[in-house]
Amino acid sequence: MGLHCTARRVAVALLLGISTQLIAAPFTPASDSEVVERLPLATDPSARRVESLRRQLAAKPADNALRIEVARQYFELAMAQGDPRLVGYAAATIAPMAPTAADNSDYWFIQGLIQQYSHNFEGSLQSLAKAAQLNPAATGPLSWRSAVLMVQARYPEALAECERLAPLAEPLLVLGCRTFVKATTGELRPSFEAMQQALKDARNASPELLLWLYTRLGEMAMRLPQPDVAEDFFTKALKLGLTDQYLLGAHADLLMARQRPAEVIQLLERWERSDVLLLRLALAGKAIQHPKARDWAAQLRDRFAAAALRGDRLHEQEAARFALDVEGNPSQALVLATNNYQIQKEPRDAEILMRAALAADKAAAAAPALEWLQSSRYEDPAMAALAAQLRSKGAKP
């Protein structure tokens, strides 16, 4: 399967927000032949496929098309599994191409994905623009550019990329791109209704696109708020049978909001390898004093400490939530949330900044998040309540 044959799947993955949640630094092996880890081949067909391709590449290192395919497979597996080491393997795989890849659109596409993962957003936007310039018919670079711009709260630019996508991609993906922006900028209900109608009209949508629709609709329903409807959409998404850590995290957050931590543990008990999902396990474990709660918290504490020693800032949003909700350290949470908000400005980044500022009794520190909430017109009753509390303590946008 070629790179552009699966561009839609990869684009949908980023529109879901997966990449911005992977938080540990990737490990980069020294060569194609180095065995860095035995992937779970017995249980995961995708892992078996990438392992087979890696062996072929070791035998044919000059095959750049194969090299790009191996990197793509590693990256998609990382998006599904939440294992950041796989992004490092993708980076190492395409590294030998750098000196001669100036006119290779596929190289720039993969490079852009890896850069956005590392929060090098400007570098990512440039690489993706290069990929789009070299292959004007490709949909992947435009979808990913829109999503990276969303992470930076550059909404008009993100919507402009959706419009560039319109003549190239299927209508359902274009609608998803547009509604992703509009649901964040004051048009939640019409976006929800438009996507619901699109779902009813969908006839031959791929499982990956259905996964996107169900998950996004579930998140919108949470904000309306219609928690029963949200849970129904998440359940439908899970029944598709696709491995997706973002869906699992969103469903876990809904279960926690509905005071059902035991179900979170049942949902995520095999997902300790993902920092994002391990955090949910630690939160749920603390809520019901689960026997493994201390171990889950200790694992996260060690991972965040190791990241700090490396100077790795990719973990700060989740680390802030850990400091606040697991460790009970609002001052540390506020430092982490403030630093994180300088880099990325998604709704969840604003929320943890607002909550940490309230808990630390430093309401003024939430001013950037309040400014975003006001200017974006983002609709969420929980965040509106946080904003009201902050304003009552003197905070201003």
C-alpha cells in the first residue's frame, strides 16, 4: 500500500489530535538493521507488517520507496499504540534520504509528521508545504497543515487549508476538516448537526473515517452537553475494532466525568505503555484506591522525571495534570501548564492552565487561557464555569 493511498487515514489520525498527546521522546536507532525492540508480533498484524518491511529494507537499503513505506508504517503504528519510540524509528528510517530528497514529496510529508510530533510546529508546516508544492494533488499535507495550525490556535489559517483541500479530497473528509475548526470557534451545535447528517448519508466510508466521525461527535456531544449521546458514539467507535489510543483516552475521560473509574481501569488495563492512557489509569486508580494505583503513579513520575532530565518539553500538559490531580501539587502543575501553553494552545491546554491557576490561588496566571476562550468563542460549560471562577478572583483576559 503506497503512501498516498493511505494519506486519508493518516490525515484523519492527526485531525483526531493523536500526535499532540504522545509525550515521551522518541529513541533513534543507529541503523536499519539494529534490533531496538521485539514488537508484539503475535497479536498485532500492523506490527508484523512493519517488522517484515524492516527486514526487507535491511536487505535493500537503497530502495527509497520502501524506506518511506517503513517510516510511514512505524508512524501509523505509533499513532495507534501510543508508543513514542516508534516515531524515533520512523525518523531513523528516513534520515539517510535527507541529502538527496529535495524533490521527494513523500520524504517531506513524513518529515513534517515527525517534526510536528516533536512540537517543531514551524518546521512541520514548512515541510508539509514543501510536500504539497511538490505534489499538488496530495491531500495528506493539507490535512496535517490544518491540524498543526489548530494546535497553535491559528484558526483562520487552519480553515484556509480545509478550503484548499476541498477540490482534492472526498466531501466527508473536507466536512470533517471544516467542522473541526468551526466547532472550536463558536459553531458547536451546527457543526455537530452537520456531522451527524453526514454520518447518516455516509455509504462507503472507510472504518478509519467512521472512527473519526464517531470520536469527534462523541467529543462534541460531551460539550453540548449530552453525555449519553457521547457515550453512544464512543461505543460505536470502539466496536469498529481499530486500535486507537485517542479514542480510548476520550472515552476514559467521559467515564471519569461520569464517576465510573472502575470502567476506566477495565478499558485501559493493557495500556500502560502509553503515557496518555497510563495517566487515566493513575487517575482512576486513585479514585477507587486500586491496588495498582501507586505503581501507575510511580511509573508516570519516573517517566516525567526522565523527560525533565533530557530537557524534553513534550510531556508538560500531561505532567501538569499528573501534578495537579494525582500528586496534589498545584504550584508545580501551574509551572508546567504555563510552560506548555507557550507551545501549544488546544482546549485541553487551556483547561489545565485554568484549573492549575485556580488550585494554586494565582488566578491571574490563567489570563492567556481566558483570552483564548473569549477570542475563539469555544463552547464548553465546564470551561465556562472555570472562567467564571477565575474572573471572580480578579483574573482578566
